Amino acid sequence: MDGTDPAVVARAQAGDRDAFGILVERHSRAVFRVAYRLTGHEQDAEDVVQETFLHAFNQIGRFEMRSSVATWLYRIAFNCAHDLLRQRPRAARHDSIDDEQGAGMANRLADAAPGPDRQFESAEIDRRVKDGLSGLSEQERAAFILRHFEGQSIDEIGQALGLQASATKHSIFRAVQKMRRAVEPLLDGQT
């Protein structure tokens, strides 16, 4: 049995619920990573993932495989995150990084317990990256995340965001410039 995404999608479109489950297993972590970076909050990201796969399940019959499954799911996740964030006041969108739930995922995945200096440095980097991401427009944030965290190509990002290649490149460029300004004080201190 062919286990590629197109084959699994074809089975799901034919009504095979187990096939759709394979797509969920295969892509849910990547969708969560994108959703977390778009929303800045773990619970919101989980809600976005759930909404993304609910929408994908309801629309699987209309998916024509003109893009990869991942690109299609990223587009849905971007729209779900956009809807969620639009419903909230800006101040309530991002929690403080002082609590464990808001702390960077990288800090929680560290192998060895870092010393206090390293913890402070990591928290400062995490805060600046989070502040930098929150200072981006939704389109810039999504383009930046898909490019620099998920490794998507310009074409894939354009498909996911519904942009032409030049607009995609411009969004990434603007986001990189803003992110550099956000973390620049940390870089100046290391020279």
C-alpha cells in the first residue's frame, strides 16, 4: 500500500477515516509548531491545530493536490490563527514568558540543566524573539516562521499565504529586518 501523502489523501477522499488519521499523525507536530509561533501561546496553538484538522477533514474532498499537503495545512492553520487572534485584544495575545507555559519550547527541551547565567541569557533571547515576532504583521510572521523555522521554499510559502513570489520575498525580507532590530542589542553585547 502506497504511504505517500497523495496516496493517503486519495484514500481519505474515498472515505477512509484511518487514512485521514495518518495525515493528522504525520503533520500535526509541524502544524503545532507553526501555530505556536503564530499565536505565542500553547493552548491557542492546540486550538488552532484542532480547528485546522477539523477544517481539513471537512474539506478533504475539495483538495486537488496542486500543493503539498503540508502547504495546504499551513494555509488552513494560518487562517485559523488569524481568526483566533483577530477575536482577541492585542494585549491578551501573548502571555508573559515568566510562567512555564510561556517559556520557550527550546528551554524545555534542553538536555542538561543550564546554569543561572545561561537561563537568564536564554530567557532574554526568548523574550526578544517573542517580542520581535509579535511586532511583525500576521503575514510577515507567517512568512518568517515558514521560511526560518519550517524551512519552506518561497513557492511553498507563497502558496500557503496566497502570495506571489515577489510579495513572499518582500514579506520575508521585512520580517528579517524587523527581527534583526529586535535581537540586535543581544548581538552588540557579544562583540
